[in-house]
Amino acid sequence: MSSGNPHLSTGDKILLAAIDLMAEKGYKGVSTKEISAAAGLSEMTLFRHFGSKQKVLETAVDRFYYTVEMKRIFDEELVWDLQADLFLVSKTYHQIMGRNRKIVMIALKDGDYLPGFREKANKHPQQLKELLTDYFAAMQKRGLMITTDPEVQAMTFMWMNFGAFVSSLTSGQLITSISIDEFIKSSVQLFVRALTP
């Protein structure tokens, strides 16, 4: 993420500069003055747009995380085929998380030190859990999935994908040479095999 694009809005320049700096130095290691300078703006402009450094980070989480894209997939792209749908959800999740890896690193590293931040960041996985739970319940009603607790399956699917993402984020090739694409294909196939009537 880079704030050097002249076509970005003032707010986006600040958000991108903040994400880059906080991912590198940590939330506490960056000042609003540094963020403003990196964005090519005055510190007063940052305060006028956001009011505080924490508000900058919270806005970045809302702006760049995955809720909107995931909701669109569930509203517009499902084909009611368990394998095709879960493959699409998993692939999109990893694309978005990879694109936003700096925000995820900030949340993992500094989230506990910021009052209210963890709750704000958790609204995204909470919404994905609700979308998946509703999807699994609908698949059961259609007779396309075995009877099981839809929320348990939603959390299992999410934890499986989040674990793979965090492993690639923190350990990468140290553990395995299996690519994320290979993981997605294999894990979705196993998941579908277990849930298909």
C-alpha cells in the first residue's frame, strides 16, 4: 500500500501512509506527525479528517477489510453448489487478506493495546460467520448438505482459512512448500466430502 498516488483522496493518502508505517513500526512507534509527512499533508489535515491516530487505524480497518466484498459474493455470486461456493469464498478470503496483510499484522501485533479496536476489527469476521451460517442453514434446507450445526461449520471453515493465512503470514515457506491455492483446493474438497449427503 502506498500513498504516493496523486489521484487518491486526502483521506486515503492518510490511511495508506498510516498502514505502511504502523505495519513497519507498530502502532505505538508511529506519530501523527510521521503519518502526515508520509502522506505529504499537514498534521492538522490528519486531525481534521480523523481526529486521532486510533480513528485513522479504525477507519483503515473499515475501509480496506473484507466485509463489503464478502457480502457481495453471498448476495450475487453463489450457485448453491457446496464445492463451487466454498471455493469462491475461500479464494476471495485469501485474496483480500493477502491484499490487507499489513492491516492484519497491525491488528495481531497491537490490537490488544487499543481500547475498542479489537471489537471494531472483529465485526468483519463476525459478519462472515453470519453469512456462512445462513448459507449452511440454507444448504441444509435444500437437502444439499448433511444436518449439522451451521454455526459450528461456519467457524470451522473460517478457522481453517484464518489458520492457513496466519501461517503463511508468519512462517511462510518455513513449514511447507504447499501453496495457498493447493491448500484451498484440498481443504474445500475435504470439507465438502464431509458435509455432502
